[in-house]
Amino acid sequence: MVERKPGGLPPHAEAMWDYPLFDAIMGRRSRRFGLGMEMSSGPFQHRSDKEPVGLDSLETAMLVAAATATTGPILAETELPGGMVKTIGKPYPSAMGSHRARLFFTDDNGVYVIRSDQVAMTKMREYEHRSDRDKILGFYETCVEKLEDGRMDLPGVEPGVWPHNQWVTNKQGTTLFMPVIDVTKDMIKLILNLCDSKAGRYAREGGYYIVDDRNGMRPCGNQKWVDNGFLSKRKVMPLSRLEKMLSDGMLAEGAFMGQLMALAMQAAGLGGWVYGGFSSLVVLGGTPTCRGLGFRFVQSASDPFPAPVGRDGVFEAFCPPYYPDMDSAVEAAIEGATMSMDDWEARGMLKPHTAPNAEFDAATMQASPEGVQCVKDICGYILDTFGKFPATVDAIQMTLMIQAHHLDLDFYDAHMKPGAYLETHKNHFRDWHDGVEPRKRN
């Protein structure tokens, strides 16, 4: 729980909010050496003589807000806005406004997930005035759900963590943020947009003909839609290329989260960095001796590796085992996109435009019945043929982690030239912790 005081954010959090953007951009560095750490080999051998100090709830709340807070309605000012306007704005951009990136994190006290999709908007600019700023504390309290006690197990050996990061990753006093991406909803919506030329958002004069390039370029359950002219046989799209294009774009959402938190770290005077160098399967699912994030996996005959599909009740992909079949998964994935603006406002949401609801709905291209059935046929083919959905990439993916911690400035003074850290790092304990410096080790 973040300590709430009358009058909004405390002065040091206000100063963080007001920190110059370009100073944060140009001052961003990977600063890895934190309190309580030790580097036992290489040119920078050093053992911290101070106890680790974990991030407090306000420091964590500010980083979480920088990546995931509600910002207001998405404008979607396009000729064919479709269902994109019926989504909630976040600090990071999202493909088709789906926001199927979920931020998990772990610290000395537990494992958590940010359920930022559950927060409604209250105004066009959620943080319009200085008096709005302490909303981030309520956002944090509302959206953070503790999943388990204690720090997440992450083996300090490969492939859980590659050797170059083993000395620093997930140590006492650190907070490890993990953006986890579900590509299934956007996969379904992308196929719909590519194939449904009647809706005309992505394709006109015939939809794209998706073919299975892993199995001789055969139709992906969509031959009848080519035969009746709904899909164009001249617009061929290989399935593996489509899935790679989608997952590459969606994984960028986690990278945007990481960059936003990294910039916020400079403003707060926290150390940390954005990095890879780990096996996502180990982090998501664990090993016999490591619990990881506790995700469920499925094993298909088409892939030697198990594929993560979700953590039950927390973050579930739009595919079996969370749906009985792909028909029901498709219906669930597109449900929000096809609701009316009246329905959207009835949920307590805001619309960004001044157009009357009936006028907006009449001009918005909705999915055609033929388009929805075509997508169901394609998605059903993928599941039946490959034993999982999607076919060639994982439903749940993770490529980056973001670690935050308190810097040990003695290390940088001993091994780096002046300028290795910012004034915010130099003054962090003065400003954020009432001048109480970290304790010396016994």
C-alpha cells in the first residue's frame, strides 16, 4: 500500500514528474551495480559494503504508472476507426489498441501482476492538472495484485539467465519487471482485417489468401473462400510470415514499457536497465526446482518445445485450453470491437469524439458474417494442423526484463569517470528516504 498524504504527491515524487524529458533521454544509461551486489571477476571487481535496499511502494508505483497507467481514450482519428476507439489509452502504443501486454514483477516480498485493463477512464486527459497526479497511487493500489509471497525463483544458471547477467539478475533488493505478451487476440483480429474485404479496413477487392508454407503452401482451411471470390488468390500471405510480422510488432509493446520505465528511473535516481539474455520458457514456466511465473504450457506434435498459453485466472490466451475451440476463442476476441458506442459508454467508458453515436456507428466498418466465419475456418485449421494456436510462434511471449534497484555510488566513484550517474542518483536517499543512508554490512 502506498502511503497517502493530503495535498497530492510528496515533493520528491513531484520533482520526478517534472524532470526534463530530454535530460532523462540523454541521461539514460544501463546502471547495473546496486547496493549489496558483488562483481567477483573482470576489470570492475567490487563488493558493496552496504546492505541491499528494496524499492518502496511509491518508487514502484511511479515506475508502474510510467509503463501502464490509464491516460484517457484512444483518439482513433482514421477514416475507418473500427473497434480501435473502444479501448483505453496507455503510455505505450499497442497494436489495434488491444493492450495484450501484461506487466508482472517480483521483489523481496512477492510476485505481482498489474491488471491495468480493469481501470476505466474519467476524462479526456487523465492527468491534465497537477491535482490529478496522485491518481497514480490509486491506480497502483487498484491494479496491483499479489500472486505469491516471496521473490520469484529464477535459477542463476543458463538457460534461466545467461552467464553475463548471473551476477546481477533478481538479487536481493532488486525489483524485476517482466512484460508478458499474448499474441492470440491480435492474431485473430489481424486475420479478420486481412481477410474481410467487405469491412475494408486492411483489404479491399478480395481478402488475403493465407497459405500454410510449412505444409506445401496448402490453403489454411480457406479454399472455399477463395473459390467463391471472398479471398483473392492473387494476394497470397504465408502463415509463418504473418505470425512473425505480428509477434515482432507486439513484442515492441514490452520494449516500449521498458524504455518508459528506464526514463522514469533517471528522473527518480534509481539504477537498473532493460535486457534479455534468458530463456522465456524458464522465466514463464520454471523448472523442477524453480517456480518461475507459473504459466501453463501445452505440448503439440508440431513443436519439440512446450508452448506457454497463460497463467490460469490471471492472463489467458485466446485459444484452448481456455476456450473449448477456436470458434469460441474468435468470438471472444472480437466481441469488444463489434459493440456499439452506446454499449461502450454504458460500461462507464469515454468516447473522444463529438460525433453522435448513431452517426459514428453507421460509418464504422464492422466485421461481416462471412469475414468472421472465414477467420474461424482459418484459426480452426491452425489448431487442428499444428495442435496449438498460433502455429509457428508461441501464444505467450516474453523477450525483455527490466530491473530497478538502488545504486551503490561507491562502485561508480571507484571504477568510472565523473558523470557516470546523475544528480538524481547522487541525491536519491536525501530526497526519497529522508536522508537515511543505506546501512553498512556487518
